[in-house]
Amino acid sequence: MTGEDHHLHARTMAGIAGAVRRGQIEKALDYYLPDAVFEETALGHAFHGRAAITKLFSDFVTAIEGPTFTVVSSFGSGRHAVFQWVMSGTRHSLVPQLPDRQAAHREFTLQGASVCLFNADYRIARETVYWNPQAMGPSPAPPSGTAH
């Protein structure tokens, strides 16, 4: 990654993180192309286009209180970049995308990585995110007598 590429890729990720932290979903989406794909591998879903990504980010802002997102390291070349990050916050409602609907009011810290494809203007065309959903904390125990 050239110095200029690195600076512009990092600025994009910082802009997204800041906008989401402040609940400014539309501002965060300005860093994505209108037909971008946001793939959540941990959840097994790909969100195609602005409307789907808006819904995903809106659900996140609704469910997570005080999110922080810190890029720990990054590398790439030209239109491609990889970011290792740490995210923390407090779930203040159920996280609807998690398959077992993780319990609310629990602090968490998790690490993950984003693999991004940028266009020539450093907007994201595709972001594939890798993280472990178990890092959000254990799910509530099933009621006694319930088979798993």
C-alpha cells in the first residue's frame, strides 16, 4: 500500500467508525458505493446495496450502546485493504442478526478483520467482515428440560 493509499483507506475506515459511533448512518453510508456489498461472515449474511446496509447499521446503532471501533493494523495495495480491528460496547437490546438473539445489557470487546475492495475514489465496493459472534458473550441458558 502506498503511503497515500494507506492514508485514504484509513481515513475511510475512521470516517465510518466515527459516523456509526455518533449514530450518523447516512454519513457512514457515504463511504460506500450505492451498490456496495457488506458481507457478515459470522452471521452468514451478505447485505447488498444502500438500503440493506442502512438497515444493518441502524440495527447495530439501536442494539449497541457506546460502540468503539479501533483499527489495530492495516495493509493493502491499491484498491484492496485489510483492517484488523477491536470493537467494544454494551448491548442494550437484543442483537437481531445474531442467530440465538444474544442477551442484552452485557459489555463486550471483540476483535475482527475487514477485507475491503475500494473504487478509485476510495469508496467501499465490498467489505467482508470476519469476527467471532461468541465474543458478544454467552447466550442465556435454555430453560431447564429444553433439548439443544
